[in-house]
Amino acid sequence: MFPDRQPRSFLEPAVLSRLAAVPLSARRPMQGNVSGRHPSPHRGSSVEFAEYRKYVPGDDLRRLDWRAYGRSDRFFVKEFEADTNLRCCLVLDTSGSMDFGSGGVTKIEYARRIAGALGHIALQQGDAVGLSCVAKGLVRNIPPKRNPAHLMTVFDVLEAAKPQGETSIETVLHELAETTRQRALIVIMSDLFVEPEALRSCFQHLRFRKHDVAVFHLLDPRELSFSFHRPMRFLDMEGGPSVFAEPNEIADRYHKAIGGYLEALHAVVLESAIDYHRVSIDEDYEQVLMKFLIGRTRSKGVR
């Protein structure tokens, strides 16, 4: 692990060591600035053959395939895949609702663990890492860089992030789609308390800009089960009014509402073709990340 000035509550060296056995792969061609392990949209130097193309004046004669010329009496040039590094842009929702957790961990704490592990893995394999904290707007933005000192800055901001205020993640995602100039891996960690139709526009905008989009949709188990059994006051953690209710009287309507929301979100995810993972925060985050990393390895090089 890279040297750090202080221990981090969201980093577990044993977990990082196990996760490091599986690389973080891009599902789409990336445009980096140095040689790396990810496919590039351009042809270049590599051991992996891509295709033949006809020779045109000015091509390097050393790339001519003389065997192909012997078979066809025509000049062909061998082209190979180019490999590059990627920019990993971590997007952390820091709105008030991320401070909720009915068990031993809150959504923001769970998100820190995911972001910290992915940042560590990306930098270890030579990729650039950046962080954007979002709530009502863009709270903090650290552009991607690929040096250990920069990763420590990312970890400092992760540790200091405090959930508060409303969420306007859809507005910020549109902004990031425009301001992230080159293709990047955009990893979003949020409870996505936004209308699915608004998210559809964001995801399509990011994909239009050629970004590889991954989403960790973090939900507390009680948000899914609504297992409350006595009258209580429900607080809006993003600043809205509180509601006093009898859970048994509203449970059916609640399950219908969240079922409709998740169904609509599922349709948006399928249409946008993003790498979506719905996560209950009582799950082991190491297993969640391992599934994520292995899934991307299987789809590596999809163009």
C-alpha cells in the first residue's frame, strides 16, 4: 500500500490486498496520456493484433506484412491495439440523506470504503484518480492525477466529507459530462433520491461524451423493507418537513412507491447501458467490489 501520514477509517489493508488481485478494467476505450492497461480508440504499439488494412503512401514500411503480400500480391499493414491509462473520476453524493444508516454503518461511510478501495486500486495500476463531492451543487472537485501524494489529498477530502443539505446530483452530472474533457471512468456513489427520468438524461449525456459510467446505488435495508412497527416521526434528512405516521397504515403505499421507483430506474439503467449495482449497505463491501471488478474484467475491451 502507498505510504500515508495517518490511518484511514475507511481503508482496510487486508481487503485492499485481496482486491488488488483483480484489475480495475474499462468497458470502453479510454484516452489517456501514457501507456497503460486499457484499450484505446487509437491504433498503436501492442502485442495484441487488431486488423489488416491496405498500405497507403507514408506508412512505416516496417509494418508491412510480407507474407500477406506473397499470398495476395498486395501490400497490407498490420495494426495493433493501443493500450493507455484511464482517468477514474469518483463522484460522491454528500447530501443529507447519505448520513442515514439503521445498522452499524451509514451510506456515506459505506461510500467512503468503496471510493477509497477503487482509488487505491486505480493508482496502483498507473491510472489517474479524482474526486467530486456533490450535494446541492459541486461541493468539492479534485481533478484526476496519477501520483501517490495526490491520492492522499483525495483520501483527506473523502474523510472530511460531511453529508448535509439537499441533492441536485443530476445537475452536477450534466456539468461533469461537459467539463471532463477526455473519456473517463465515472464511478457514482449515491442513494439516487432523484426522479428516474432526470437520471436518464444524465446517464445518456455521460455516455454521449464517451464516458464509461458505473453506479453504486446505496440503500439502507430498512428503506427496502420498511420494517417499522410503531408510530414514529420520519425526518427528511435533506431539510424538508418531518412526518408523524403509523407505519402499518402506510406500508402498502410505501412498498408500491419504492417498487415503482426501482422498476423505473431499472428501465433507465437498461436503456442507458451503464454499469449499475444496487447495494444494501448491510452487504460486505469487499464482496460488492469483487463482483464489480470481475464483471468489468469479463467485459474488457468492448468497443
